[in-house]
Amino acid sequence: MKEPVILLVEDNPDDEALTMRALKKNNISNEIVVARDGVEALDYLFATGRHAGREIGIQPAVVLLDLKLPKLDGFEVLRKLRADPRTRLLPVVILTSSKEQQDIAEGYGLGANSYVRKPVDFLRFVEAVRQLGLYWLVLNESPGPDSQSGA
């Protein structure tokens, strides 16, 4: 069986490269799909736009979501995910440099599963990514695709 996909929603090329490097360093071999703005993330998740025709029933194991995004910010992406029965249970980890208490509260209020601040130091970031991978890809039990329909 194919490894589940990780959706990385990140507009900063340096942060994208850093995250990819940290995933590789931790031997996380899952396919990484990168969306560089909120609209592209929703297109992937709902199989619209350039992702039309993608099997919508196969969702990522986890979405790593930045907050500060062009076109549609991370809060609005999260709001739309939680409003749709097909994606309301999808694990979403906010991965951002914001340490604003208001952002943390709003993220959880909108249904984020976790809020992780990007450490500036690469070694700390590698460790944070290792722990994220261990938890979301190995330990976490997903509700499965049948529970996404809201039935």
C-alpha cells in the first residue's frame, strides 16, 4: 500500500526547503505535495482547479498549514476544511512562525489539531518535524475515509 501523502501549505521557498530537508533528514519518505497559497491547497483537497480529477476520497495523512499565505490565509483554509463533511476530520497542524496568542486561540477555535511554531534553529526544527512525523504518520489513528462523509 502506498504511503499517505503529506500536504505542505507554505508560500515561503526557504521554509518549504527547510521543511523538506527536515522531513528527509528524519527518513519520512511519504510523498509531499506542496501548495504555495490557500487557493492551491483547497484545489488539492477538493480536487478542483489544476487538481481536478484527483481522487478526492484519498486525502493526506496530515496537512501542515502556514497561516500567512497569499490569496487565502491559513485561517480561511482551515475554516473551509472544517465546514465541509469530506475534510472536517482531516488532521491539520498549523506550522507557522507566529507566536501571537490570538493566532493560537483562533487556530484551535477553527479546529486545528495542533499548533507548532517553526523554530528558527534548524536542529530544533528537525526535531520538531521528527516528532510531528512520529505522531501523525505512525502513532495517530485516523477516523478513516468512511467517517469523512458525515454519515
